[in-house]
Amino acid sequence: MFRIPKTSGLFDLSKTSAAKLFETALYPWEVLGSIADFIRHLGEKLDPELYDKVGDCIYIAKDASVAQSASIKGPCIIESGAEIRHCAYIRGSALIGAGAVVGNSCEIKNALLFNRVQIPHFNYVGDSILGFAAHMGAGAITSNVKSDKSNICINTPDGKITTGLRKFGAILGDFVEVGCNSVLNPGSIIGRHTIIYPLSRVRGIVPDHSIYKDADNIVPRQNV
């Protein structure tokens, strides 16, 4: 039986400092409108021995690495061991988890990156949630607005679910691998341990433990 992925089935919430944000969220996209306020409240509680406050609601762990050429706007938290590389652009409302990588010329806006997420090369991540150790290949992006600017629906085999959101990129479960130059269309949800082939155009829900070759060729992933 087909089931719509719920928060508990996509993420290990022990791998993010945003766990409390999900406490009442049956589906993960329900928290997208609350990320900014959550970061503001969390930032006020951070230990100044471990974090520097470097701007208006911008908190950076003392052991994080941030390139001088990076542009960061608040509210934003960059956690322990994270690496923000050359010309990265963090537009605000972003929580960058411990050990995560935001690479060369990547852009992030209104997003949660769980610990050890990697978006290392020319990626756009907007209005999205990336689970523990998820990885996006070079040039892979989340498309977060429909061409007609209407509210985004989740496409399922049982019909469409209206989210009420005009901006909603993608949800990546833990350990998802997205191939280079793929586009995750608005409202895409990728289950845990799934691999997306390079140059893919993804829409709707891709089950966990799968290999997505194209929309008509999704096969079980073995030995995970």
C-alpha cells in the first residue's frame, strides 16, 4: 500500500538541533513557515563560549570554517564543524547542521540542513529540508516555485495533497544521494537511502531505498 512519507519515516531527529521544530509536524513541509522564528529563538540560547554572534541573528560555531567571500544573512545558525566555502550565499532562515558543507557558489534560503549534509558545488536549496548525510551532486537544485505561482501540491498515486504553500522546494530523507544537474521540482519528497540518477527531473514522491532512473523506471535499491 502506498503511504505518504511522514516526518518520522524520513528523518532521524537526533541528527539535528531543530528536532523540537518537528514535534507537532506530521508531514515535514508543515515546518517550512516556522524556520526563521525557530532559528531566532534557538540562537538566543546558544552558548557564547561555542558560538560567535557576527551579525543580526547570525550565529557561527567557533570551530566552523567560513570563507571570507561567503555572504550570510540572518537569521542563520552555522553549527560545529560546518564548512561554508568560497562565494556561498546564505540568504537567511537557514540552519546549517554540524559537519555540513555548503560549497562553491551555492545558494540557500529558508532551509534546514541536518548534520553532515553536503551541497558542495553550484547548488540551489530553497524552502527545503535535507536529512542527515544527504548529498546533492554538482549543479543539482531544488525548484521551489511553480511557473504559474500557484500553491504547491504533493503528487501521489492516490491523488494530490494541497500544502497551502506557494514556495516549497524538496524534502530529502536521510542518506539521499542526488545526481549532478538534477532538478527536484516543487513539492518533491525523496525517501531515505534513495539514489537519484544524474540529469533527472523529479516530481512527486520517490520511495525510500530506491534508485530513480527516470519517472517510469524506479527500482528497489539492494544491500542498503
